[in-house]
Amino acid sequence: MNRITALRARAVHVPMTRPLHTSTGAIDKVPLVLIDLSSSSGAVGRSYLFCVTPMALKAQVDLLEAMAALLVGQPLRPHELTQMLQRRFTLLGTRGLVGMAISGIDMAAWDACAIEAGQPLAVLLCGQVRPVTAYNSCGLGLRPEPCDWDALAREAKDLAQGGFTAVKLRLGYARLEHDLTAFQTVRAALPDTVLIMSDYNQALLPAEAIRRGRALDACGLQWIEEPVHADDHAGCAQVAAALDTPVQIGENYWGPQDMARGLKAGASDYVMPDLERIGGVTGWMRAAALAEAAAVPMSTHLFPEASAHLMCVTPTAHWLEYVDWANPVLRQPLAIVQGQAVPNTTPGSGIEWDEARVKAYAF
């Protein structure tokens, strides 16, 4: 029986190709924690966590290193590992940094299992590796005032390169008129065949979200994402019921149970769980079953390398969100061919570190 022999966590602060401005603030470097989980077979499973702010990097690394004492010697069985960790941290709570750590360990454990089996992650999960339709989410943030709309148009054209058939636009300007101008600028810069998603990053109260959403209804957006606070399921349900444009939420669901509550409330038309919050691969598969039962299209949030594999086994698979944030520390970044993500066909999820760059970006 293969057992866990070590867990290693390292912090890096990686420069972004395009700094991203949202209604919650600006990001110009990506704070990541890299995880290596070693097994007695010699397989090393890898994953990473996005810590949002560099202030959380040290705490996340320290927590993972402390968790290693609970893991070493345990059988390499991701479901059982996740259940054990959730039980151990019940009183502290399994959200925030704790939930992210459990998810990161789960992702690395599944990667190690796939490597041991000599199979791509999608195949280990009883699926087939196939291209997955992706949208480009590597930019189109809010513009500081006075807004440079010409620069926004140029960026839209850049993001559509490589055959992408959709891009994401962040909204939530101080005035509705600027939201509309931002959309109109991007729409005019792109071919009609390129679709546009929007994301408010929880910027609005329900009444304002309805007002702005109705103004955007005629624009043909693919969805309006997180118009109100993520845990306001009732408010989001009001918005979804009032708009013609589909409402998308889910990146802030902490585990499948949270997603089940959102689905029961009718909080959105679409869902997009985030691997480090939904519970890693184990949590994702449970969430995918919920989405299938509710007949709700399910997209991904960040982590495109592993998420591409999971979309291959998601019954209501919709869109993969492509970001290149981890590329500077990856030996072989996820391939994008004519707007589709192409998961690796080698064993595992395809995550391997470029150690020289990891050293260069160490935090």
C-alpha cells in the first residue's frame, strides 16, 4: 500500500502578464503556494494555491507544513485524507486558509495517484482526455479614471488572439454609464463571433445589481458574474430572477454543501466552483454531481491545468476559465489551441515546476 512520505510547501510571488484591476482592488503579482506531496512509490503529486494577497503566503505555508505531521504515513487515498482533515479541523472551521490547505492537499494527492497509475488525471477519473473550450480571463480589468477606452479596445484584441472565442470583462465602475461604455468598447473591438462574459466581483447591492443588469440585458453578455456579495444567496436569487442575462456565481462556494444551499436558493443560472474552495478534486466531483442533478451548466474558476482534466468528467461542463498566472513557474504550461485548452496526456495533471524560476520568484 502506497503511503505519504512527505509534504512540502513553498511560497512564490509571480509577476502577471497583465495587472488586473477589479472592484475589490488591483493585483500585479500572483501570490502562490506550491505543494509537493511524495508517496512511498516515488510519485510526487503537485498542486498550487492562489492566496489572493502576499500577506497570506507565510500563514498558508506554515499551516501546510504543520498538517504534514497528520499526513505522513497515511495511505494515499484522497477521499479518506480529505475526510480525516475535515474532521480534525471541524472546531476551527474548514473555510479560509484551512479549507484551501485541505483542497491543495487533495489536488496533490489525486495527482500522485494518477502518476502512480500511469494515467492522465481525467482518465483516472474514468473520463477521456479531450480539448475543452476556454475563455481568456487574463485581463480586461477596470480602468482607472479618466478611463483609457482605447487601451481597453487594444487589450480586447490581444486577448482574442490564439483563437479564443470568448473573453471576460470586469465591471463595477462608479457609474453605470462607464460599465456600458466598457462593454461597448470591447464589443466594437472584437468580431461578432467572440463572446463576452462580465464579472462584478461582488461590487453591488441587489437593487443596484438589478438596475445595472437590466441595462446590460440588451448587450448579449454570456453571463453577469457575482453581481452581489457571494454569500447573499437570497439577494443573488432576486437578481437572477429579475434579469434576462444569466447570472453566474460559485467561485466562493466553500465545499459542495455550500453549493447545494446556493442551488436550492436559486441563486444563479450557472455555477463555477473554484478548486481551492470547493474541496479540490474530491469536492469538485461531488459538486459536479449536484450540478448534474440540478441541470445547471458548470464552469471552472482559475487553476486551468487541473480544471481542464475535471471538465472532461463534468456532466454539465460549460466553460473553462483560462488564466496564465502560474505559467512562469511551470515547466510545461497548459496548451491552448484555437481557443481550447488541451489537457496533458502524460500521467497526472501536468503540473511540474520550473525549479529555476521557482527559486527566482521565491517569497
